[in-house]
Amino acid sequence: MIDVDDLSIFYGERHKRFMAVGNVTFRVGRGEVYGLVGESGSGKSTVLNAIAGRHKDWTGRIGLNGETVLAKRTRAQLRALQIVFQDPYGSIHPKHTIGSTLAEPLEIHRIANRDKRVDELLELVSLPRKFRYRYPHQLSGGQRQRVSIARALALDSPILLLDEPTSALDVSVQAEILNLLKDLRREKNLTYLMVTHDMGVVTHMCDRVAVMKDGVIVEEVNREQLITGDVSHDYTRHLRQGSLGYAA
């Protein structure tokens, strides 16, 4: 579903142009949850933005749902994936009702029966239908993130990019959102690419993980290796030890 080969990503222009990510390669199978993990500045969000089409200065190959994509995407290619952002407060328009927020992608892509679809989306993320008439400030942080997830599901996109989807939430709410994502993945056979710095989230969600440091992948491991500590790179050990109380 996601095929990244020799991806290098650049920022700046002319003599100030520099490579932020170098020669990244990984593949994500249908229905898999793949994590990009590392500390701030490691390049994981930069990779996510290039895959999403939000950053266009890159070389290499990006394949989505079996099709190679370019920096400029077609409408169908854009529809193949959606993003759930870190901040549920900033990713939803504060002056639009929840119903308007969920209907917007349906309107853009000219999908019929929008009212019925909005109700279905709210039900998918376990929110009452009456929430369609509320505004973001009337919802809790967890409820707003459920709305963000519902919006990402509006077009039946098979790939979701998850950018630290629980880091801005209270600890008591994080597990609810992660479990919702797990349930939706199973029910709809979704493929997730998750960016996080939290190794506890990784061991709860991800099948495999690419560990990033200074713009490169230093190691790829599976969930069991992370739990047991069967890793080979010192940096992976460092990340794991930082959250050992959860991962062990």
C-alpha cells in the first residue's frame, strides 16, 4: 500500500537547499500498521509530509496503493490517503459545525447523500448524531480527535497517515483513541503509517517500525523485537529504555 524507495527530501532553495532526509526505503503492506519513530528532528514528520503530498521537493520513488505518484497528485491519488493530525484543536475549523466539517470533503469530491454519510461517520467514531450541530469548542479534546478521524474516513481512503494522533490528549483519553484506531483498522482493513516519538504507542499499535535518527533509518524492527529488546542499534535501545515502563 505504501512503497518508499530511496527517498531524499530537501528544504531551502539554491545555495541554501539542504537534504533533511536521505535515502529512506520501506514498504507497508495492506492492513499493516507501520511506525516511523524517533526524537524531534529525526525526519519522521518530513517523510510523512512528502508521502502526503504536502512537501514537494524530493527525489526517489513514492508508491501508494500500487501506483507511483509524483510531487503533483491527481484527485484520485489525493483521495487514496488522509491525515489525522496531532492537534485536534487546530485541525478543525473553529467556526464550522461538526456536520459542516465532515461534509466538506464529501462536497469537494461530489459525493451524494451527504447528510446520511455524516451520520454514519459520527457513528463510526462513537459520537452521537446530535454532535453534527455542535462547534469544536463544545467538544473535549478526545471528541475533537474522533471528529478528525471521522473526517479522514469520509472518502473511504484505504491509507491513513497518523501524525502523533494522541500526543496532545490527556493520558486518560489516549488509550481510547488508540483502541478506536485499532477497531477501525480491523473493521475497514485500513493501512496506517504512524509517526510518533512514544515507544509505548508503538508497541500498542505497530506491526513494524522504522527507527529514524538525523534523517535516516537506522534500523527496522517488528513489535516483538521492541518488546523483548532484541534490537541491534544503540539509538533504538536508547528510545526503548526511555519508555521501558510501558514497553516491557
